Amino acid sequence: MVKQRKLKVIFRCDSSVEMGGGHLMRCLAFAELFRKKKADIVFVCKSLPGNLNYLVGEKKYFLKEMPANLSFNKTVDFYNSLLGDSVDPIFVFDSYGIAAREEAIIIENCFTIVIDDLHDREHICNLLINNNLLGDTNAYARLLPSFCTTLLGPKYSLLRREFVTPNASTRNNTVIVFFGNGDSSGQTLRFVEAVKKLKPNLRFQVIVGSQNKDLLKIKSVSLPPNLKILVNPANLAALFKKGKLYLGSGGTVTWERMRTGLPGVVMSVAKNQVPSSQLLHDLGYQIYLGPAESIRYENVFELCAGLIRNQKALSNFSNKGKKLVAPLDVKEVLKLRMNLRLRKARLSDAKFLFDLRREPAVALNSVSKQNFSFSHHKKWLRSKLSQPDVSLFTVLYKNNAVGQVRIDSDLTVSIALSQKHRGRGLGAPALILALMIDSKRRRSQKTSSYTALISRENIQSIRMFEKAGFKISRELLGSVPDGFAKFNKNKFGIFSENDIGEKHDN
């Protein structure tokens, strides 16, 4: 009986005073789901000012700190050393600072997942998760490759276990106040000073991260008896389940509080929070006041006092929120991992690639008709894998090798699929992904186009390449073997209508 390899999941995320802790917190929630599957879990985080990296250790995950300001080439080396000899791991990106070019490094060897909440950046990944309520369902139409699966909306929320368990039976009259772990704009201190000055007839529990730059000032304020400061409370979910109303920022915390049924009066502390906060307001899921720096607290306190007395309105917000948000099912993610993907070919693929080349249909349609031994093939494969200007990919479907795509140093492209996997629509997406990865790797080269030599009788292959954007060449650049046609594809136009364009020069 073959022993099943242990799943390895790598999370690449950061936290800091400037960006807050939302990226790290939702990755920790995601990691909980994989822990149930007994996966090996690694967090890769930069040591940025005010980071929350210590939480990784508290959760007993392995932390690998990544040097800040690495060059692209150094980043490639760092990831390669991190992956080592891992076999088909899952790699999760959750950071605004990671470009599609960096994602392309990883997709050669991993099933890649991007967690996003901006829907305005290109990504190269197998799966994208955005649990925001998107107003524009076509937001990703030109930002993702056609082979990428998307899980969009609050029903795919990354929630820690404590937010999913049943709520408390009764709630107190407390307003839970939270402006994020980092609170780089200083809204917590501003709120505390407003309470001291205006003396509203409300009870507040103010949650403050230990990295808050104003923490000492907040603690030094002579607090009124109706305001309690909680620094890094052990169980945020318990507070949300007992509180009557939430007042604070949007962001990742939105889905956590909504799942617990805590109604919210929300203000944005960052531009990326505005679209989702406004849409949730427009659809009646919360009250959005606008940017935090522009609000007047005398009006906010009056609004909160009115809501505390209006049980019907609170119940409506609570029920709608709980129905909207649901936790992501990791089984769905692992099922998607079985979809079509590529990985960099390895010497261990030699037998599969040798048998593939010897299949009658593959041999018939190959430019070279030469027969060769397995030892010769292994020598050839070892040589190809050592050449940095050659891209050789093994095509995987349902975690099994089903074909190969090769892009040689002269940008000649070839593909072969095993007999039982032809005619399933796998070829064109595999070509698109291979070209996308290769194009990112070669972006510094001045070569203009990819070329494919295809037998004129191989109609299925011609259609496959045409779906991937190739067109028959009218130029006779070099000799074309008898019975073959030459197809070209512009290097920087390799994306179909639903694929990524080369808009950014990250």
C-alpha cells in the first residue's frame, strides 16, 4: 500500500502598524481548516514594524521570517529554498505588496491561492478567494487567467473557529469599539478623548492592539467609568457575541462580527474599506458613516444611543448579517486542487514523459520521428531541466500527470497529452498557463513571439493552439517541415479576453 504524502501548506502574509493585522488573522483562520486535515503548515512573514508574527508561534505554527526589500531574483531564491523538495504543496498569498510576477514563480511548483479584497490587481493563481460583497460581479474579468477558479462573497469567509460556534443566549448593552490592531490613523485615541469630553450615556468596551502606537497615551487618559480598555483580549468572539452594537472600522473584522450577529456602525480607516462598507450600507446590512477622520462623535453617540433602544432595528441587522456570512469549506478548496494545473517538470517524471512520447498519436504528430532509448531520454531530460531558458512543465489533472508543455530557448512551443485525456478541453488552458508563466520569466528579453509547428492533419491540435491565441504564420522565417504549418503568438498578447493583460510593470 502506497503511503499518502502529507499535505504541506505555506502562507505568505504580513502584518504591521501601517497595514494592520487583517491579512495575518484571516490566514490564521484558514490555517485552522488545514490543521484539521493534519497538514504541515508554514507561515512566511516579513518582520515589519508593529507586526503580529508572534501569533503564529502562539498557534504553534512554524514561522519563517522573510527579509524585507528583497530583489526579485533574491525572492526567487528565497522561495526555492523554502519549497525545497516539497511535493505539490499549497501556497497561499495574502498581501497587497505581492505582484503577479512573484505569484508566477510559485505556480510552477504549487497549487496557488490568492486571498484578495481589492479586485483591482492582476493575479496568476489557481484559486482566488475574495469574501467581500462585490458590487461588480465582473470585477475580475481581465485580472485573472481563464484557468483560475474564484470563490467570491461572504459565504466563503475565513473565520476562526470561535466565530462559527453558537452565540450567547443574551446580550448586554455594551458598544464594542475596534479600529484594527494597528490603528495607524490614531482613531482609538480620538474616540477615547471624545468619550471623556462628551460623556455619552453609553457603555463601551474598547479593543486595542498591543502594537497601537498610541497605547501609552490611551492608558494615560483619565477614563470615565462607562469605558473599559481591553488590550489584545483573549477571545474577541466572546465579546462580539455578548455585545449589543459594534462601532469601528470595516475590513476583515466585518465578517467576524456579522457572523456573530453583532450589528455595526462602521467607518473606514483605509481606502480599500470604502467600497465594501458602502455596499453593505446600501443593502441594509450595516450603517456606514464614511471616513473616520471626517465624522463628528456627538452625532455618532446620538446615533448609537438610538440604536441601543431600537431592538427591532438591531434584530434586523443581526439576522441579515448571520444569514449573509458563512465559513469557507476547506473540502471545496481541496477538491479544486484536483483541477488542471502545471508544475515544473522533474527528473522523476522521466518515465511518464518517455511513455507519453512513445504513444502512437504523439509520435505521429511530432516534428522529430527519431526513436530513442529510455537512458537517452533521461539524459535529454536532465539537460533540458538544467537550461534556464527552457520551460518544461508537467500537466496535472486530478493530481495525476496527464501531459507536458515545453517552451524551448527559441520560444518554440509544443504540447502532448496522454491518449485518455485528449478531447477534454485541457490543452488550451494548459498552453495559456504555460505561456503566462514563461512570459513573466522572460519579460526582460526582447524576443517578440512564440512559435508552434503543427501537422496540417492534426486538426485537434490546431484548434487547441488557436484557442490559446495562436494564428497561422504568413511569414516564412526559416524552413517548415513538410506537412507542417507554422503558428505564431505575440509574446505580450498571450491572454484571451478573460485572461490577464500585461498592464503593470511590477
